[in-house]
Amino acid sequence: MGTFQNKKFRSAAYSNTIAAKYRVKLARHPFLLFGLPFIATMVAGSFFLTPATAIRYEKHDRKVRRLSKEEELGIGKAGRKVDMKEEYYRLAAKDLEDWEQKRVKRLPGEHDGVI
């Protein structure tokens, strides 16, 4: 039984296209035609994205600076002191204010007497 060829059939019209010429040159000089453009794209992207990153951090710094000015005016000093035990019991008492006792419906066969 015969084996199939590894090469794909390419017509004569295909051999004159830019893609075919690029593929032949790429096989001879892979770094020059693939690696170098890739590295150049990464370096150029770094230079183009640097201002966008700087704007992001400047915006964040403005928010932090605005908050520190409000604290300097004394806005943060008006709060009450927090005691953990007091907070715990205050929140627990909130649940105890509105409750009502409800009798649970018994399953058939259970009795209400003392055991």
C-alpha cells in the first residue's frame, strides 16, 4: 500500500503570491522575518502603553490625596469609639426585640405529654 506525500499540492498560480514568497523566505531566515517583528511589536507596545499606565496611577494618587485632605479637616475625628463587646451585645439585642413564640406542628403519631 502506498503512502501519501508530505507536501501539499500547490498550483503554479499560488507560487507567485506574496504568501508563497514569504513562506520560502521565512524558511531561510526565521528570526529576521518572524522573531524580529515580534520583539519590535512588544517593545513598541511597551512604549505606547506607558502613558496609559501612568494615567491610571495618577488617578489613583488623586483619590488617595483627596481622602487625606478630608482627614486633615477633621472629618474622621467625629466618629465614636468602638468596643468589641459592646458592639456584639448591641447587635445581639437587636435580634431579641422582635420575636414571638410559635408552636411547631407535631408529626402524626407524636404525643404532647411528658416522657
